[in-house]
Amino acid sequence: MKKIATDVSTFTGLIAGRVYALHDADGITLVDASIGNAGPKILAQLSEAGHRPSDVKRILITHGHPDHVGSLPFLHEATKAEVWCHTLEKPVIQGEAFITRPPSGLRPPNTKVAPTPVHRTLTDGEVLPILGGLQVVYTPGHAPGHLSFFQPERRLLIVGDVIFRLFFNRMTLPLAMLTADMDENKRSIRKLIALKPEILMFGHGNPITENATAQLEAFAQRNGL
């Protein structure tokens, strides 16, 4: 595990889909669950840091794509943690509905993920008892029920797949073939810019740990946002 900020860390060596650990007095919150083979690596890194599986109390899911929920069944079974997500992602995560894809153009085939029960659904603006108050930010587009998470006092923002930062540490839009509604995703980016974060944490790519707003605004300007 690699420290990003006080009580915030990320797991290393995962092939795709970044996972974050948020540390509170009552235990650990994971954000997302990476791909299907990542679960044992996540538990091993928790153990190396002195944590037991039962220390994980909840798993927040930004959206129900396979690179974000692939190891969710394994992690839920190992930790007994509750799974929290947006209402629109619940049927996808529970294996009851196909992943929403773009309506036309190049797109993957219809796919369902291995099911995991969802224990709580989250709404825009809700404040969670995590990191002293973690705000739920509804950011649809890449997926209909995509969520981001913002800690306003620390200006810390977890953006999931609303923005990628995979290549040369440069922010990009998410892949069009995997994004349900790119116009909606762009509106969500503008919503995130208005939060003026200092720290940005992506579902794909290295976090930005300082001066994030300036870089976010530059990205928006490059993309006509």
C-alpha cells in the first residue's frame, strides 16, 4: 500500500482499476474492487500493513464496470464488509442487469458481472461518516449511476472513471466505447471542477496530490469544457 495523504492510501501492483483505502477509527473503507484477480493482492497488502480482513467495514463502488467490481465478490466474502453504491448501479453489481454501454458505435458486447449484494444505496449530496465527512457526488456519464466522493475540508476528490490519467500522467476523457453517455460525462466533469479539489484520485492512473485544481482547469480548457 502506498500513502497518498493522511489516512488515505492506494494499493500497488494491480493490473487495472485502482483501489483506495480510507482509514477511520472504526475501520477501513475501500473504494472500488479492481479486476477479478486483484482480491488476494489487496488482502495481502492490508495484512502487510497490519490489518485483518474484518477491519474493512464498507466498500464504496464508483460504478459497476468489471475493472471496478471484479474482485468485489471475493472481497465481500473475505471481509463481510457492506457494499455501498448508487441506486442505478445496484442491479448491475448484483448481476441482475447488463452493464450500460453507448447506444451506438463501437462498443463491447452485453456483459453482466459476478453478483454481490448491495447493502446501501447512496444519493447526491449525502455525507458519509468517513474521513470526517465524505460527500457523495453524483457524476453520471461513464456509467448511469457513477459516483465520485469529496472531502471538502481536505479538498480531496475521488473521481473514479469520470477522468482517466493513464498515459504520461496526462488527464483524458474516459474511453468512448466504454462510456454510456459522453456528453453527460462532460457535464459531470464541470461539476467536479466547481469543487476546486487539491487532491485528485483516479480510477485509472496516478493521483495528483497537490495543485489539482489548476491541472483540472487546464485539462478542461484543452477539451473545450
